Amino acid sequence: MTDVFQLQYALDTFYFLMCGALVMWMAAGFAMLEAGLVRTKNTTVILTKNIALFGIACTMYMVCGYAIMYKGGDFSWLFLSEVMSDGATGVEEPATYAPAADFYFQVVFVATAMSIVSGAVAERVKLWSFLIFAVFLTGFIYPMEGSWTWGGMPVFGMYTLGDHGWSDFAGSGIVHMAGASAALAGAILLGARKGKYGADGSSRAIPGGNLPLATLGTFILWLGWFGFNGGSVLATASVESANAVAVVFMNTNAAASGGMIVALIVAKVMFGKADLTMALNGALAGLVAITAEPSTPTPLQATLFGGLGGLLVVLSIVGLDKLKIDDPVGAISVHGSVGLLGLLLVPLTNDASTFSGQLIGAATIFVWVFAASYVVWLAIKMAMGIRVSEEEEMAGLDLPETGMEAYPEFVSAKT
């Protein structure tokens, strides 16, 4: 093994791991965003959900998810340390990074998908029902669709997405739309929060309890997304890969900016005010829109793609509200509606993909994840229930579910 190869191997592995760490930091972003957009009486439970789902995702993906997604169901890698620590030894064409780095990078993506579900079912889902669902999504549902997309396996042995011109660079569909599909199934079965919709069908805004926290969460997610998209280049220790990483970073930032600007303008036109929550979701929508292909658009195209995401997310949030699908943080719109948009934008700049292939891939992801999630949510509902009592919901979930309040001095009087 040459000194040059060893240096390249070390640099690519280090880059991969650091990008994974940035994606892990997105868990903090989701936690802060959701904690800011729910009411103060539900803050502790939403934070508990976010820290717990991350641990569950990491464990379930290690136990079975990774084997399903990339090892053809072979679980022997769990018991063979050399598989993850000696992947570059004795191979004619060795990997460019340590195999364990690949696992780490993949596992934080799984946690991201599950984080999307958390916000959409907030303020009325039972904590332990949610955590049981997390076991199934991260250990089986997500890895199965991942095996068909990034894993290259035939879909139930019937067709291979890659043969149809399918492409999803960093996961607009594989991660974001998948998480939103699971969230949609849960939101439908849970129903809306009490008081969200009037008897006449009108919708009542339920403001979040801490908008500074929500803004901080958005900035954390924006930063973490550079690892999400940049790490998906898979290397950086060559001129070609370094240039590719730089382009991905540039386009990721441009799309987020475009999404935020357009969402803010659309909100002003539609509501007469500069709606901060729409601006935050617009930035995230721009990020989701570019995630399917951040390496081939020009900077202007990336900005426009992000702007389309910003437009769509506002319309989608309003549209789902009219359908009485209650999503306290707008996660289904940000990650689902815009995730689909991101997939459909890929063929505009990537000749290796086709619109038909993108539609087939999107349909495969949505049908599988939504249907499987619906079955799991329904089974949990029948076994132990998924929604808290009306009394608990009105009082807030923090005390009933966790026994503590995030803001005790503001919520209740203390002697």
C-alpha cells in the first residue's frame, strides 16, 4: 500500500466521519426547531422524543438495519470486527474510506428520517407508542426502502430502480420523503390536536412557544446540511472530489437562501405579514429540494430550485391545513412535498436520470413507507393506543409523560 494511498484513505475517512458528525448535529437542530414550534407545555416531551429516537435509530440500524440495507440480510458483520476495521487490507481495489465510517454516516441518516416524524405527530402522541414506532421505522421500514434505492436491490424481486434512470444523490426521497410518508400515516391515524379545527371547518393557528429556539434549530440544520449533502460525495482527497465537494456546499447554501427568500415573500403576499415560521420552513425546503442533486446545477439553478421549494412549502402547509391534516411544525410539507419536488428536479441537470425513473422511485418509497408505517401505527394503536387522553393533551404532555416541565417557573406557580 503506497504512502499516497494511505494519506488519501485517511483524509477521505476523516472527511466522511466529520460530515457524519455534522449530520448528527442536525439531531440538535430538529430538537430545537420542534421545541420552539410546540407549546411550552409540550417542550420536555418533544426533547425526550428527539434524544430517545436518536439512540433507538443508532441501535436498531446496528442490530438489523444496516444488514438489511447493504448486506443482503447477512448479519455476520456484527460479529466480525475485521469487517469494519480492516476493509482496506489485502484488496486489489480497496475502498477509499474505512467501512466503519460508512456505517456511521448511514446511521445518522436513519436518525434524520425518524426526526421528521417527531414534529408532525407532536402534542398528542403517546411517548412510548412513538418510541415503539421508531424501532420499526429505523430497524426495518427505512432499511428496506434503502436497500432498493441506495442498496441497489430489486424491489421485492420485481424491478431495480437503477434500471429506470433513478437518482437521489443525498436523499430528498430516500430520507426526507420517507420520513414524511411515515409522519403522514401517523398524523392521519392520530387526528388533529384539540381546538385546531372548528366545527365549521375553520383552522385556528396554534403558535409555537419559543421562536428564538426554532430559529436556532433552523440555523443548526442549515449548518448540518453541509455534512448531509457534502458527505454524500464520499471523498475529498483528490482534485476532482474536492471540487465536487465545493460545488455541493455552494449549491446547498444557495438553495437554502432561495427557499427562505421566496417563502418569506409568498407569506407576505398571502398573509400580509412576514411570517417567521414560513421563512424558517422555506430555508429547510430549499435544502430538501437541492438534496436530490446538489452536484450538477449551476449556482443560479440551485437558487431557483430552492425558491421553488420555498413556494411549494407554503402552499403545501396551507393545503394540508385545508385537508385537516394537523402538522404542528410543517414537517410533512417540508420533507414530503418538497422531497418529491427535489426528485423531479434532478433530470433537469443530470442526464443520467429520467422523469419516469424519478416517479417510479418516488412512488416506490411513498407506497412502501406509508403503507408499512400505517400498519405499524395501527397495530400500536390497537395494542396500547397512540394518542394521549383529552385531559392530558389540554394540560400538556410534559408532566404526564416525563414528570417535569421545561419552563416550570412560567407554567405553574411554585412556593
